[in-house]
Amino acid sequence: MAISSFGKILTVLDLFSVSRPVINVDIICEELGLSKPTSYRYLKELVSADLLKRINGTSGDYTLGSKIAVLDYVSRTTDPLVQISTPFMRNIVERTELCCLLTYLNDDYCIDIHHEIFKDTELLSYGRGCPRPIYVGASPKTMVSHLSKQRMHDYYERFQHELSESGFAVDEPSFIQRMRKIKKQGFYFSQGEIDPNVSGLAVPVRFSSKEVPLALTLVASKNRFDF
């Protein structure tokens, strides 16, 4: 499906990450294959919408604009899934003294839409808005196990190399078998798949029978899960 002009402009936002909080026209040209006039036009549109802002005193560096913070605030305070889940997640954290994540499965990554932490614990590779690969960790595997047969096949086709390299599945039959086992047992426990010192225990949370469930995951150092 062809991307609309508006959609193409928004691809500029995909260039931002924690490791690259600032972009310029050269980065846009190189990574998106655009001409300089087009890149400048995209920047102008995004700045006018407050989605980007130019950094004063630079030769043309841009960072995320104030509208991003506004949208994040609106999402955090009004998202019905977050509103429903927050009291339960806080109760879980108080009872277990572990961190708790609510995770959504996207096409190319999974992302925490809410988290509750125990005291001053640092989540590092986890937390609201932090994208993670969808082929490692407890959260994505729990959600993927509930995909339809066709979507699970498509998922394997896209990530078979990573799944094999991580030792999870060497071929599609073994992958399907492991996914069925995860779905049947109702949880998945990972050890050091994302962070070598962190373990995660995830269960599916279904808000709608028509959608893939989200994952509710307890995260802590590996020694906290010794049992």
C-alpha cells in the first residue's frame, strides 16, 4: 500500500531514538532517500505542528517538539486500558515488590504502555514508551502465542533468523510447538533474554475477544525469581 504524503512526513519521526535524540536534514536525506528540498519541506511541516522544534544556536538540528509531550500526557491520563490496569498493577507491585509492565504488540516491536515500579528500581530496557524487539523476552512471546495461524506464520517468516540465533526455535514446526505450549500453560518465563541480569514472567491480559491480548509482566533481577 502506498504511503500518503502525510504518512511520508511522519516517517521523519521514526528517525528519533534514545541513542539519536537530534536529527538534521542530512540524516533525513540519507536514511529516507529524500532530496534536500523535500526534507526541508517535511521539517517545516513538522515544526509548524509543534511535532519538532529547531535547536537554537545550531546549523539546523531538530529535536522532538512540545506536542509530543502533550500527546504522551493525554495518553497516560486518558487511555482506558491504562486506567483500568493501573490499580491492579500497583497492588501487584505492593504484594510482590517487583516491577510490573503492561505491554502492547505492534507489527515491528512491542512497547510498554504503562509500568509500575517498586520503590526506586531502574527498568533500563523496560518502561513506558520504550520499544523492544518482538522476538525476545516474556511479554512478546506471550502475546505472539495468541496470534492466528497465518499471523504466527508471517511472524516466523520475518524473524526466523533472530529466533534461531537466540536458540528459541530452529525451524517453523518447533516454533509453532513452543508457541502452542506457551498459550496452553498461560504464561512465559524468560531469563536474561533482553538484559542478562533480568527475568520476566508474563501472562496474557485480554481486553477484547477480537484483538490480540496485551501482556502483563513482572520484571526483576534474576535472583528474585529463584524458586
